[in-house]
Amino acid sequence: QIKATTHLRNGGLIVELTTAEAANWLCTPENRLKVTGALESPVYIKERRFTIIVPFLPVTFGIEDAEWCRAAEEENSLPIGSIEAAGWIKPRIRRSLGQKVAHTLFHFADPKAANTTL
């Protein structure tokens, strides 16, 4: 069920599976334990993230706060928990004095939620 593997310079490994069913099988916690337990080296399975840029967001928004993300999901009819993280592209310390808006990165676990946001 493995289509291809890619070794990364940082020691990581990307595994491409042949079917969506195989990927869904790997997403269940008990199957992840089976796979990670069968491998001899320490393994961590990362979920894929879908990142979008949201331009011109008011700097007064508390986007780093999980409660703000949940409220944004609710207001935009997104599934709860679909925004994994959000952050400012430019650090606060580097903003111009009196800056009102800034660009942000929103990280989603689900591509449908990311596409809905676009």
C-alpha cells in the first residue's frame, strides 16, 4: 500500500500511500500505534497542514488565542477545531508605529475548511 518514500535531509521520511483508504486507515490511533511500534526507530506521524495567507487583518485581533480561533470558525461556519493555529507573518516588534492591519498565516488540518476560507 506504499507508493513512494522520500528521505528528507533532516532525517524525516515522507511516505506516500496508494489509496485514500490506506491513508484513512493510518489516521486511526490504534493503527498508528501498530505502525510506529513495528518500526525500530522512534517515529512521529505528522498530520498534513494546509496554510493560507489572510491579508489585512486588524492587529487588534488576538489570533494567537484558541478562543479567538474557535469564534472565527463559528462566525465563518467552519467545523470547530479546523483552524489548528494562526500567527502574524511579521513579528509584532517589527510593526510600524500606528500600524492598523497585518498579514497572517492560518493553518488548517482539513483542506475543505482551508478552501472554504479562501
